[in-house]
Amino acid sequence: MKSIKNILLLFLLLAQLSCVKDPWEDVADGSSWNNERSVIDIKFENQVGVASIERVDEQTGVITVTINIDAVPDLSEIALSSIQLSYGAKATLTVGDELNFENEEKAATFTVVSPTGKSREYKVKVIPFQETILGTYKITNLVVYGGTGPEYGGAAVIPMMDKPWVWSETDGPGAELDNTLTFTLEGITEEGNTYGKVLNDAGPDGLYANFIFIGSPETDVNHFYRKIPKGEGQWLRNYTTNQIIFTFENGSTSAATLIGPGTEDMGYGRSKTTQEGAFSFSLSGTDDWDKIYSDYDKFVKRPRRFWVDIEKQ
């Protein structure tokens, strides 16, 4: 009889425990305490760079994105590529949905709701972006800054054709000066960098420069100066490093900085003046104190910078 009573008591105790609400249940799903309704990250199709996200107050927020308008017919149908929200929050906008920014303010809105039902309206503002590199350019000059011991007067800034006797008369650097470069856009990477094709047209003479130094000793220096592909290649503009990456047919690459008009101080009384624009390449030559002050040192052994001067057509 006593054992039966014990069994009944145990049964009643278990029944009572089963009716007690788990105190951690709401914490687990965040439904009773989580008021967060923030946008952590967001990206739209043809977006350049990362979005700027600002929580103005409890009810409003502002998101600013840059959209490459060269890649879209208009701003009326810009699709969401990805969105990351605070834990448990939901948005009225999902991946693939389109917003219309074709208005005077170039803005659209959507709402984010927390697990507790609190909401915040985000205004998305678009900054139109156009890739400035697109178009056709004439190559107007090829300039080298090089030399061992610039502090001793061993370096100079020299247009290549100022020294015609160290290059081939037929396919030296002069062969490049009637070339044109045409940049077209193909798309934008996940990181917001633009990319496309570059066509290096040989011009009326049909020739590309073969960078062979014919002084003493004769030396192939194409590895220094063939920085832009012959014929067709690829380009990518990295907006984080501010570089243009050229990719050759064999997969090799070169990195340039696109600079505008102005004068760069090289130090020790040397400078480089750019009239309209240039692709600037950093070179890694080696000091040669036995050849200091020579053309061989400046072009072959210790070139430091290389500019391809351009003029938009």
C-alpha cells in the first residue's frame, strides 16, 4: 500500500513539473525581449562598394548605396542581392525584390520588424555612379623615372623617345604612340569593383612596341614596360586599393594607378607632369652603382616608375 502511495505522489509531481513554463523558452527564440531591428549589411545589383547604414533613431534609419548607372537601363528596377538583419528580425524586402529609385530624391523605403513587433523604417538613398575609365584614349607618351642613387643625382624622369638611340627605330617605344586604348564595361564584382575589356589597338602603323634596350648590353625589358596587353585584355578597377588591374591572355597581371593632370614630386629636384591622364606603374629594378648615371641604369637596371600618358578621344 505504501509503495502505491509513493508511485501516485511521484506521478503527481511529474504532472506538476510538466505544467511549469520553461523560463528559458522565450530567451531561446528572442520573442519576449529582442527589440533589435537593424540592418547589418545590404547589397543591391550593380552596387559599387559597400553600403553606408545609419540608425537615425528607434523609428528610422538611412542607407546610402552607390549604383553603377552604366550597367542598368534606369533606376526604376534595382534588385536586392543580399541583406543581413539583426537576430530574429524580418524585413518587408527580400532578395530579388526590386526598389524604384527613379524619383527626384532617388530614394525608396522598406521596414524591418523585431521579434517583439517593433519596427524601423529605412530610407535607401542612391548615389548614381558612372565608371570614368570607359571610352577611348590615345597613348601620347611613355615616361620612365629611374636610376641608382637619386640622392646623388643618379635618377631622372625621361620620356622614352627622348633617348631614341637606345631603342629600335621600327618597333621601339615610338611604335606605341599611335595606339589607342578602348575600355568597355562588363559588370561589377561581389566586392563592388567594376571590370570589363580593354582593346589596345596598334594604330595606323599596325605595330606594338617591343621593349628591347639596344645599348650595351642589349637587354629585353618587356617585363618592365609591357604593362598593358597587346590587342584584347581584361581590366578590373579595385576601389579599395584605387588600382586598375590589367589581365593578359596568359593570365598574368599588372597593376596601375590612374592619375589625372598635375605634377608629381619624385624628390631630389625631379618631377613628372601629366597633362591629361596617365596609367602609373611601380617598377622594381635593382641598384647598380657600377652603372650609375647611365641610360642602361635608368631603363634596364633601376627603373622605378613608368607612366603611359593618355588623352581621351
